[in-house]
Amino acid sequence: MTTARDIMTPGAAYIRADETILRAAQKMTELGVGALPICGTHNRVMGMLTDRDIVVKVLGASKDPATVRAGDLAQDEPVTIGADDDAAEIIRTMTSHQVRRLPVIVGHDLVGVVALADVAHALDDPQVAELLRALSTD
């Protein structure tokens, strides 16, 4: 059984909830990534921040990225996956929430991220095709 722990990128970088969107954009640039988990106190995942969120919710709304905090863009209930959850649960979660990246947690601690590309590399063609179809619909 393939689990999230098997296919995740371990030790994923994150942005603290109290850091600015400007810092998040700089960190994404430094790391060459398009998304970062947002973590609050005690490394607790609050959500995912994407480059699209920055453009649409901050820049497009004429907000100052130097004053808006990452935590301001966190979801009410973050979408995560447990490290020991299997591939079928990863697919169900990505599909039902229409997300391409999932923070992987143990308890409440961030331990990695599973991205759509990780799933594509790790799983067989029918499973990947099902996920891609589900995430490509509006």
C-alpha cells in the first residue's frame, strides 16, 4: 500500500501565519515553488498559500503584500492528509476539494507535502488519469 509518507516531499518549507505575503513571495521565488503551507503556532497547518492567491487575493485586490499576513489568507478548515493515509485517500481528498497540493501531517505537525506531480510519478496510469480528470473539470 502506497501512503502519503511514501510519495510526499518531506520536510517541506512553509510560511508562518504572521509573516507577510511579500516574504511568502520571496520564499517561493528562492525555493522555486508555487505554493507554501501556512503554519500557525506549534507548526499547526492553517492552509496552503499559492502564487495565484497572492496575485488574485492580494495584488488584484490592490492590497499591500508588505502588510498582508499569510494567516489572513488561510482557510477556515485546512485541507490536509495524514502521513499514513493511502493513495486512494490522497486521490479522494484532492478530488473532493479540487486541490493540487496537500500538506501531510502527523497529528498536527507538518511533515511534508504531496503534490499532483508526486501522485503522477508514484501511481499507475488509471489512478492518475482519474485524478487529472477530476481536477481538470470546473
